Amino acid sequence: ETGVTQSPTHLIKTRGQQVTLRCSSQSGHNTVSWYQQALGQGPQFIFQYYREEENGRGNFPPRFSGLQFPNYSSELNVNALELDDSALYLCASSTGQGRRYEQYFGPGTRLTVT
Amino acid sequence: AQSVSQHNHHVILSEAASLELGCNYSYGGTVNLFWYVQYPGQHLQLLLKYFSGDPLVKGIKGFEAEFIKSKFSFNLRKPSVQWSDTAEYFCAVNGGSQGNLIFGKGTKLSVKP
């Protein structure tokens, strides 16, 4: 078990709705990355936050947005949900941004869009 | 753009058999390489990583991987698998300045007792 927690564990939303997912990073970690893992696929990078600023973004549309708070916890917001947004959303924290910092993953939030 | 290919979608082995899972990556610069494991119902866990130095890397639970730069490969091995190794295995590369991971599609390993 890492010290990264995510909430909720599961949720079901309807197409067109908005959703907020939450992540608490491991103690001492100032960087949070979000990934989307569709069924049968590897995780795909959504974006990264470092010291409350977005630090990089993958190939996801603007309706995917996020925040990082002063305590380094983070939120992922998805607007105008589509059926293809159904996936496991993973949060990972690290002690810094950059490729030499190991990322520690949380258990994920399973989002189902109907 | 970086990419990671995992050759096997599903591997089925009997206990005590040897394991080798293939991973190739596409990136022209310096990379860090990782293998993660996802046991059923559990979160992603790091098995091992390569940053630099000895290309033969030993990880947890008896796993090892060899980085072959000329082949852009980072194959995962275990001499003798156990039923408890049943899981999905992901190879990942991290070559960008941000440190984000690029994952392969994963290989599901089923070990028969």
C-alpha cells in the first residue's frame, strides 16, 4: 500500500454530467499526476500538478481539468461526460517533477458513464 | 513521440515455469524504464526500475529485467513463477522532462497451480 488515497472508489454518472475525483498525495510529496486507464489498456497520462500549477498535459480535451491545493492534494474534474470517459482514474504522487522521481499510485476511482 | 509495446496480451503458465515478458520502447533520448504490476483488485505497484548503470535490474518478488539499449528493450523475467504472480504487468517509460509515464497496454499473466 502506498500513502496515496483516492475518493470515491466507484461512481456512476450519466452522459453530460460533471464529476470531481479526489486524491490525497503521500506525505512529503508535492507532485500529483493523473492517469486514465480504460478497460484492457495501460494508463494514459492526463496531466500533472507541481506545487499547485499544471506542469504538463497529455492528449486530453479541456473538459478534463484539475486543481492542486496547498496541502498538495488534488482534484480531477471532467465536464460534459461522454461514454468513453468510463475508466479507472489513477492518481500518482511523487517528491518532485521530472523523470527521476518515482511515482506512487493510489487505488483508483472507477467511473462508469451511462 | 514515446511509445511502449508489450508483445504478449495474455500469457498462461504453470507454476514453476520460467517467465519472460517482452517490452520495447520508442524514444530517442535518455529514458527511465519501469515494470509495474497490478494484482486483481489492487493498485499499481512498482516491480523494478532502471535509471542508469547495470542494465540487469533486480526487483521485488524475484523479478528481474534487462535493459538492452541497442534493441530498445526492457524484458521482464522470473525463473520460476508462482500462482500468486497472477496479475497484469505493465512496462512504462519516462523520458520527458515532466516525468510522466508512458505505459504499454499490459500483459495479463495467469499462473495455473
